[in-house]
Amino acid sequence: MNQSDKATHFKSLHKKSEPLVLYNIWDAGSAKALEDAGAKACATGSWSVAAAQGFGDGEAIPLEFVLQIVERIAKSVDLPLSVDFEGGYAIDAADVTSNVRKIIKAGAIGINFEDQVVGGEGLHAIPTQIERIQAAREAAEQEDVPLFINARTDLFLKAEPSEHAALIDQALERQVAYSNAGADGFFIPGLTQHDLIKRITDAANLPVNVMMRGELNSFGDITKVGASRASYGPAPYRDAISDLTERYNALH
């Protein structure tokens, strides 16, 4: 499949009845391993990509380095590749368009695009994030690739679990705004309470992506809450490094 066909196929994999499970990778080797294991698609985790190269999360790894890694992954597997692109390495809409074009040229058919102010405080105001999502969509149109924009809200990651119920209405307001701006999916990492996730999936008009952690720990959980996509964030990399360390220690 060419890049556009991969993007179209990737979008079709988001189904409540048969949710897409993405076990996040960080380089060409981990992507190839999952392709050989039968994965339907691959997706990077920004934390993992950065950590594998000795950087912290939060766009600390240089964009040009990220582009090299993404290009290497895309050339190593035939799977659709979604990239955790954090805040797009930009604030202004014009810069977002430029950077999203670069990540598409590197081989991505999808991005996670978050609404927190990377390196700053809080979340972008809804009108600002609308402009940023529209800028990402403009980049896709310029490159003629139907990029899957997975609009991530950091509302829940930045709050204590006891505060999550009070944030549902705010999350749904952002979901509607992001959908109207051209997003293809809505990502709610940090929210793990089944009943609260169900409130979002019942109301959302976009496929909802959850992150597997805490109370969310099985395929059955994903379908129960009505999610169309589940990802694992930094957990696969952490587990791999933990296994590496344990195996080394066992030599002594």
C-alpha cells in the first residue's frame, strides 16, 4: 500500500466492536518485531522514542532526530505508522503546518497531537487548539495524505483521579471542538474509570482512544467502555528495559 492507502486503512481499523490495539514502539527494531508478530499497525510513544535516545519527554529530542527515526521506521515496515508528535514542536499554526508536513514526508500516516502547552503551563485554550488542529489538517491536504489526527486532551493526566468526574463536560466540549476542527480521533490518556470513559464514548462522535493503565488492563475492558483504540504509552519500553536489566543482573 502507498502512504495514502495506509492512512485510509488505518482509519478503518478504529471500531468499537473490534478496537485497534497499539503496543507502542520506539525504533525500527521494535516496529519490525511487532510486524512479525502480526500487528495491524504501529505507533510510537514520544516518551519511549526520547528515552531510547537518552532524552527526556516533552520535545527534548530534536525534531530533526525524530524525523530520522520516523523515516527509518517507515522504511523498515509495511505497517501504517502513527507518530506521537506531542505538540507538533510548535505553538503557532503556521509552524504546526510546516512540522506536520515534515512528519508526513518522513512516512507517518497518523499523529497524536496534544493540547497541553509543551514546556509551559496548562492547556491551550480551545480556540487556539482549534487553529492548531486546522493547521495540521492543512498540512495533510498539502501533502495529499489523509492523515489521522488523534487529538489528545491532557485534562485527565494533569488532574488527580478524584477530580476526573468533574472534568467530563470539559473533555466533551473539547471533543466537539476538535472534531469540528478536523480531528479523526479523541485521545483521553489518564482516564481509567470505566464509567467515566463510557460517558465520553457514548457522547463522542469521534473514535475514542484510551491508554492502558490502572483499571484498564485487558482487551475486554476496552470493548466494555466503548473505546475504538487503545495504546500503551511508555509501558512497553519500560518493560523492555526492565527485562534487559533483570537479564543482566541474572548473569552475576
